[in-house]
Amino acid sequence: MRKTFRKSFNQLVNENKQSLLRDKKEIEKIESKIEKRHDLLLEKNKLNTAIS
């Protein structure tokens, strides 16, 4: 009987990254999330500067 090989966390993360990079729809989802986060941060900074 073979002993099962346990992958490290970093190996799992790298495999997940590679599978996401192969899928165009997933890339688009990630990009849209980044854009939304960026827009929210810009709005927050504008509000903070207006208050100051």
C-alpha cells in the first residue's frame, strides 16, 4: 500500500493559481474584483481628503 503524499500549503496555492490562470472567465472575475476594490479605495481617499 502506498503512503499518500500530502502537499504543502504553498504547493496547493501554486496549483490553484495555475488553474485560475488557464481559465479566462476566472481571470475576468479576478480583474473585476480588483477594479471594484480600487474604485472603492479611490472614493474612500477622496472622502478623507474632503473631510480634512
